[in-house]
Amino acid sequence: MRATHHETHGAPEVLRPVSMPDPVCGPGEVLVSVRAASVNRIDVLQRRGPGLLPGFALPHVPGTDVAGVVVGAGPDVTTRSTGDRVLVDPSLHCGTCEQCAAGHTAFCPGMRVVGASRQGGYAELIAVPETHTHLVPDHIGFEEAAGIPAVYSMAWQALMVRGRLRAGETLLVHGAGSGITIAAVQIARRHGARVIVTSASEEKLAKMAKLGADVTIDHGKGDLAAQVREVTGGLGADIVLDHVGPALFQASLASLRTRGRLVFCGDTTGPTATFSLVGAYHRGLTLIGSESHDHPTFADMVAWYWSAGCEPVIDSVFPLAEAAQAHRRLESGETFGKILLVP
Ligand SMILES: NC(=O)c1ccc[n+]([C@@H]2O[C@H](COP(=O)([O-])OP(=O)(O)OC[C@H]3O[C@@H](n4cnc5c(N)ncnc54)[C@H](OP(=O)(O)O)[C@@H]3O)[C@@H](O)[C@H]2O)c1
Ligand SMILES: [Zn+2]
């Protein structure tokens, strides 16, 4: 098969199209003909190096988000057939450890992630356990489907599972062009929340307003918390989703109402945040770190997605052989929505 991999860490040019043997399915695995794969930040971080996930090895075929068609099966496959249109849950838990037995698959020490610590979707074919495939309904295209896994599972986990977002609440989320933010807006609006989105880009905020954000704020202009209070009757947001990290962490806390919740799940602007302790405890704030999803949570999220009527937001589509170009696009910071690769 054809694939795009990197044998070393470095600039986008290390991504090279190659021929490699077709994957061989083990027991319970299906062979999927990849029709679309999306590009995520983890692909770029691990391309630059070092590898971040346990089990990462060079050469590496990235691509955590895969949609395609089942074209073969290993022994003992019972639920999938040739021709099935599927989406892959990339988080492959071991199924036998204590954490898996307790249902906490996100903490499985044997976790392997498709496209992050084993071969991913920057390829024509991929072998994955049938238990981690989800049937894609006919009204959802492969490119839309491939844009779902990483960002919708993260936004769903952060908002619905960890943040316990309720109808009528006000959500504040940063980073208008981020895939997680776009997913968060679509999830929150469809669960009856009011959504405030921030960015330093007027252009991205205008697109966010079209996508359904109730209020957009340029965080580069003035005091963000004061602007949030102004549009929330002086109270502040009920919940903030922060994947940006230190650049806005203190502003996120200051934008919350008393007893508000800050759910954080990313470190785009650095690994360490500084914030006012007294500002957080005196106002009864709750800080919630959001781990990635457990196995059943992914199924809940896609089951919701299929009938949610979300608008797919696709930034750009590149041929698989031009993955380096796709990475440059992600690194430009100009994206709005998902970048896709098609074999
Ligand atoms: N916990 C998990 O399991 C998990 C899973 C997936 C992702 N993540 C993390 O979540 C984060 C977001 O992922 P993503 O794929 O959505 O990333 P992305 O598409 O690359 O978006 C990054 C966003 O960060 C914003 N940003 C960058 N620098 C900023 C600054 N100085 N001030 C304010 N905003 C800034 C940008 O805002 P504008 O659009 O406004 O320019 C951009 O939208 C990443 O850190 C990723 O590692 C975590
Ligand atoms: Zn396990």
C-alpha cells in the first residue's frame, strides 16, 4: 500500500510518501480502506519530536482520525462485514488490566493510540479491532466523519462528562479556529447552552458567529473577564473550556461566575500556568482536568453526532502524498476547522 510516514523527527519535509506492506489483521481486527484521515496537533508535535505517547516508534505513520470502508477481516470478526462504512475510535485499550475492568479505559497503562503509538491513517489501509469501529450512516461523508474523533471526543469528554454542562448555562471557550472549539460550540449549542467564543482573529470570530456562537470576544482587546461579565449580566460564565493553557488560564478563571467550573484539556501555549489561588478559592471555583475519553464515551458521542445535524467545518483537503503541505497549513495558525488527507 501507499502511506506517508516520517523516519526522523523534524520539519514537515520529513513526511514522505512510501510503499509499505499491507497491514495484516490479527484476531478480531478488520482491514479498513482509508477514505479520509484528518490532521491533528499530536501529528505535528510527534513529527517535530520527541514522540509523546508510550509506544511511539520511528518510522511512524501518523493519523489518529480515520474513516473508510471495511475490505477484509481477521479471524473471529463477528460484527463487521466487507463494505461497511466505518469510523475508528483511535484509543485502543488492552481490555484486561484493572483500569479496563473498572471501565476507566482512558487510564489503561497498555493503551495504544492509532496514529500516535501505532500505524495511523496517513495510509491506504489500516487494521483495527472491530470493537473500535463505528458504522457511519449514509448521510455522513467520509471527510466529515474523519474530522470527528479527536476533537469531538475531547470536547464531549470535557463538556458533557467532566464539565457536566447543563441547558441554560453559559459556556466560554477560547480559540475560534481550533477543532476542539468548533466541536464544543456545536455540542454546547445543541444541549441548550449559550456560548461565548474568544479569539484574537476578527475573521475567525466572524466565522464562529455564523456557526452559532451567541457572543464573540476579541481577547486581544481589553480585559477579557470584564467583557465576559458585561455579556452575562455581571455574573461571569458558568463554565470555561480552556485548551489554550497559560496564555489565557488566569483570564479563564477570572471570567467565571462564583462557583463556576474551569475544564482544561490542552497546553497549546505552554506546559505551566500561573493563577491567583485566592481568586480561585475565595470564589468557590472548581478546576477540572479533562482526560481523554473512555471507550463507551466515544460510542455515546458518535451516536449523538449522527443525528445532531452538526455542520462539518473543513478547512482544507490535501492528497495523502502532500501531508507535509497539510502540516504546514496546520502550523500556519490560520486554519478554521479540520484539515483532511485523502489517499
Ligand atoms: N486532553 C486530551 O486528551 C487532548 C485531546 C486533543 C487535543 N488536546 C489539546 O487541546 C489543544 C487544542 O487542540 P486543537 O486540535 O483544537 O488545536 P488547534 O486546532 O491547533 O488550535 C489551537 C488554538 O489555540 C489558540 N491559540 C494559540 N495560541 C494562542 C494564544 N497565544 N492565545 C490564545 N489562543 C491561542 C488558537 O486560537 P485562534 O483560533 O483564536 O487563533 C487556536 O485555535 C491542544 O493543546 C491539544 O494538545 C488534548
Ligand atoms: Zn487496559
